[in-house]
Amino acid sequence: MSIEDRLSSRFPADFIWGVATSSFQIEGAAREDGKGESIWDRFCQVPGAIADASNGDMACEHYHRLDSDLDLIASLGVNAYRFSVSWPRVQPHGSGPWNGKGLDFYDRLVDGLLKRGIQPHMTLNHWDLPQALQDQGGWIERATMSRFVEYAQGMHQRLGDRLAAITTHNEPWVIAVLGHEQGIFAPGMKSRKTALQVAHHLLVSHGMAVQALRADGCQADLGIVLNLAPMVPATDSPEDAAAALKADAAGRRWYTDPLFLGRYPQEVWDELGADAPVVHDGDMAYTATPIDYLGVNYYSRQVISAQGPFDTKTSGLPLTEMGWEIYARGLTDLLLLLHQDYTLPNVLITENGGAFKDPVVDGQVHDADRTDYLRTHIAAVADAMDQGVPMGGYMVWSLMDNFEWSSGYAKRFGIVHVDYATQKRTLKDSARWYRQFLAECKSAQQADPGA
């Protein structure tokens, strides 16, 4: 029996298998059919902000290639597709009038998925906030939380009857820290105090939106997606162990404790001083609103040293093009840690993948590193499931090569290669492997219906 055969038999018949994308990274059509400006449209104009000075104006032209891209997704044999809505495409100013042509696009997307037997998993906020809201303060302002709830309700009213799942926010840590503290992502601010307030408003608005959608009769599963990693001490010294615990509290638990315990980690709060976010009465009750699933985006572990940033090149592990260690066991460790700390809802791996150099050679892309990455990380999910973690699904990041934020188009995460000059899509070996693996899962379930 092959490794794939053994692995494929470890998943139940109702397990969700998918691929994932986000609107700004693939859609293009940045100023077409009434779409408004997003903070990423604006950020891409900042000199030096994007490594290759590119932007999302065209990206993968998914907006104009929807049907063929949906056929591509269906050809992989997945049963779910995670996509995000471009808020400024459907509501150009982030409040007020809706854009019919933008809404029509997502209607076609959802209907096209259902026609092909694929569950639509919609993300409301994958970072591309309408610039009009940013001009009014963006996520620093509590008013943006109300605008987000209205947006969530509007999208539910239009699409909710056909969706399997709705995610409120994708990776609040990235929006807060990379966008508002380090300034390397949109909107490009550099204030720790601002970042902490933004993180709080994202978590509160998540709970507000979930409660509003439930009150509106939403039948789709509701959740949030966090980027998480186990924090591993660089050595066995007490100093590194303490630094790893501190990093875990500030990075992971700052987001998971409010969701599942209704409070921030006290040891972090006690050190914030004047940087602590303003928390209003009732806020933490919103953050702790029960959810149907937790989405986990995992790419690597984080090695923590009390001496300063850890150089991954010294670890001896293989690295992706992003300079991230390939460490599949870290996914199992992370899931077990979450299971130990909280009473978890259904857990979905909503992003997992790697950037590698994988050129087209004679019409083929032989990305053995990515194939191995996917195989080992899927096995890590099975290991966590075997140890009691309530796992419900796994989605590859990403369906296709795309605009990789501040890295531009230089880093390729797709299991489908995109020639940006011609927009030609080419299945990589990893896509063919994933398709074959999913077929073997189906065969294993048919052979053992009780699985």
C-alpha cells in the first residue's frame, strides 16, 4: 500500500477538501464595472511598497475568466472553494449604495460553484478595505465595525441562501501588525498602539457580524480565520522558553483567548501600558460569540530566541521561497495546543501551502517540493484528527499563482501556474497529485462506507 493509499483512508466521507484564493490577489478589473478603490489599490502606488513595483490591476484576470477558472477548480475534484469578496467591488464607498455589477459577479461565482457541485466558502474581509472607509479612519474607528456589519448583512441577503460558510475576517493579526504596526502591508501605518486597537475592533466586529447574521436567519456556518503557528524555543535555555511563551501569548492567544475565553491574556495586557486598546462595555461578549468553525492558516512554526530574531537559515530545515521553514509537524503541534487550551468548534485548515521556484519546462511544472509539502501537511492534519482534534476540512493555498501582496508576482504559491503575460493556466504536478489523492480518498470511502 502506497503512502497516499494509507493517508487517503484516514479521512471521513464528509471531510471538506478545497482550494483557496482572495479577491485582490486574483480578480484584477481594479477599476471596472463600478468597483471602488481599496486600501491595497492605494498602497500599491507607494514607491517601494511592492517588491517588483507591481499592483493588482490585472492580477490573474479572474473577473474576466470566471467560467474557465471554475471549470479548472472543478477539474481538481475538490468539494469546496474558499474565495473572498472585494468589499469595494460590491459597495464602492464601504457604506451607502451597492454596486449591482459587482454583486452580479459574485452571484455568478456562487451559482457556478453550485452547478459544479462545489461548496462556496465566502470570506468577507481578506484585507481590501474600501479606501473611502480608510479615509475616515479605517479599522481604528469604531464606526468601521458598524459599516462591516452592514456589509456582512448585505452580502448575506444577496448570497446567504447558497453559501456553505461565511468567514468574517481573514488573519486579523496581519491587518493589525503588518498593516498598522510594521507598515509593510496596507494601509502602511507604524504604531503599536494603533495596531492593538485595530486588532480589537476586528475581533469585536467579527462577533457583531456573527450575531447580526444569526439574527437575520443565516443558515451558513459562521467563523473566522486566524494565521497561527506554534512558538518553539530556539534552545532549551530558560530565557528562550520564557520568550516563546511570551510570543505565544502576544501572537496566538491575543486572538484566540478573546474568541474562546472572552478576555485578553493578562500577562500581555499588564505590559501594554498606554498602548492598551480602548475596550468598551460589552466588547468582550461580542468577541466570545460562539462560532461554527475556526479557520486556521498554517505555513510554518516560529522559532523564538531571547537574543532577537531567529535566522531560519541556521535551522537545517528546508525553506520555501519566502524563507519559511518547512515543518509539517508544527501543524499537528499547533492543532493539539489549540485543542488543549480551548473547547474548539469544527476546525478547518483554510490555507496551507508553500512558495517555490517552479518554472514551466516543455509545458509542464514539476514542483516536487510543493507536492511533498502538501502530502506531509495533510498527514499532519490526520495525525491531529487521530488525537481528538475536531478537524473538518483542508484547503490548499493557493489555487493559482497570484499577486503575493508586498512580494508582488515574484513568489508563486499556486498549484496552478499562471503565465501573467498570456494568463495561461497550467496545472503543476502538485495539482495533479492533489486531484489523484482526492480521487483515492473517494475510493477509500466507497470501499468503507462506515469511515
